[in-house]
Amino acid sequence: MIKHCIIADLHIVIDTDDRELLNALAPRYAPFCHRASDVTEVPVLFALHHTERFEPLANAKVMSDFECQESWCIYSETDTMVQITLQDFHTREDIAQMQCSKDFGEARCWLSRSINVREYCYNNFLMMLFAFASMDKQTLLFHASVVAREGKAYLFLAKSGTGKSTHSTLWLKHVPGCELLNDDNPAVGVRDGKVIVYGTPWSGKTACYRDVRCEVGAFVRINREKTCYLKRLVSVQSFACLLPSCSGVKWDKRLYRAQGDTITMLVSCVPVCEMYCTPYREAAVVCSTSLGAWDGVSEGEGFGVNERSMKPYGVTLPPEPQDQSSANA
């Protein structure tokens, strides 16, 4: 069975006869699905065909191996093909494998084990294919949490565990009129001279799979600090700030060059900032007002203002610090 999806204005094809797998993928991908007759004029970025198990590539050179969420990933290639193998994190047994052309346009994969494992592997193959195949289409997959307000979107970047989702949650709670666009892997593209962020089927543990697009207002890297302030970065600093948050393959010179060219366009069009802040209300107020996203006056506070927006999964905001003057009264 073939499904056609449009993600960030790009056309991908899902091909599998595993109905259980399609049902498992549906919550993520259904918002992006279209009838084949409606997308004939949109060129296919890639197609991923689910097949029976096949032999691994002979003489493939391992280019990288790394932890991939709940598994171990091995990226290999020959002169004409790429092979990505997912292994059980503990036993290092192969649990799925994908082979694709060097341009990532045509790919096939085999999957194994339970439906949860098959869905996890196929979804990760789709995400990797999208990240690699879209790179020379002025489109990058970012590791970021994104909120939108009044037609502009703000991407919060940070090292894992620093508090991207926490900062988004603070905006949703304390800045009226915000909504969550994506909580982990939005796509960002340059379209007609504007920088646009898109919802995707990949949003971490938060089921925020929205087929929406919004012009980017700013990229903001979050750093933990005892006081709150925003610092605007210059061009070279901006490039260095964005690069670690983009999915990429450094060993592929063509794609790495395309990634760099796109980042250069992003930083020339959109402010890139460093936000030093606490995990409290003040962080959202200082950040949103410093960026011009909110005037700091408009009334409304709390998630009730943002009922149309879901909240990042698993985020528990710490109690606001007690005002010292009140505590001493």
C-alpha cells in the first residue's frame, strides 16, 4: 500500500503492505497524507519501500556509528549506495536495515520484531531520509522546540536536557496567544526569500504532528543562568550556534556544503540569539519582550489562554521562587 505525504512542501512516499505498521504510523503521518492524484505536480523527494529481508551491501565502508534514541545506528556506504543499520542497543543484534541511493531518492528496508520496534525503525528511517534528501533543497531538520505567536515562530535550541521544552512551556503558560508548533524536529526551509518553519511527523515524546507552516521570527539558544537576558549574535556566531542543531552528514561533502549554504541564508534573514535564563516565568517574559514577540502588557496568563495548543510532554515547571520581600514580611 502506498501513501503520499507532503512535509515542508516536499513529497515523500511510504510503501508497505504491513497494515499493522500503517496503523501504527497513522497518528504521525495522517495529517500530512494526500491523495496521489492531488500531488502529481510535486516531485517526489524519496520513496521508502518496505520489503523482505535482503543481504547487506558487500564491502560497505562504515562512515559513522552512533546512539539513535533507543537503538544503535551504523551508517555505511559504497561508491553508489548508502546502508543504515539499526541494532538492539544492548545486544547489538541487527533489528532493521535500509539501503538507498547516494541521493537518498530511492530506498528499501527490512524490519523485524514487534510492531513497536517496526514502527520505531521505519519512522526513524523516514526521518533520516528526509533530513538527508532535503538538505540540498534549502531545507534542514532542526533539533528544536517551536512556539508560534501572531504569525511568527520562535525556535528554541539547546543541548539535550537544558530545557527547550521547558522554555516552550513557559511561553505557553505566560505569554498569551502562543501555540506549540513542534517539540523536537521541525523542518526549516528558505522559500521565496523567507525563512519558514514547518510542523513534521517527528516531535519527540510530544504528539504534536501538525501540518502547519509559519515564518520564523528568531532562533534562540537556551542556556541556564541565574539571571535572565537575551544576547543577539553576529553572523559568524550565529552560524556556529545553528550548525550543531541541524541534522547532517559531515562526511558527505556535497550535503555538508549544502547544509552550510542554507545556514548562511538563515542567519542573513533571521535573528539568532543566546538566551541566558532561569526555568521560571521571568524567562518567558524577558525572552518574548526582548524579541518583540509580546509587548509584556497584553492580559492573559495560563494554559487556558492557549487551549488550542497542546503542551510539551512530561514537562513539570518548578515552583516560582518566592519574592524575598514578601517572605520577610
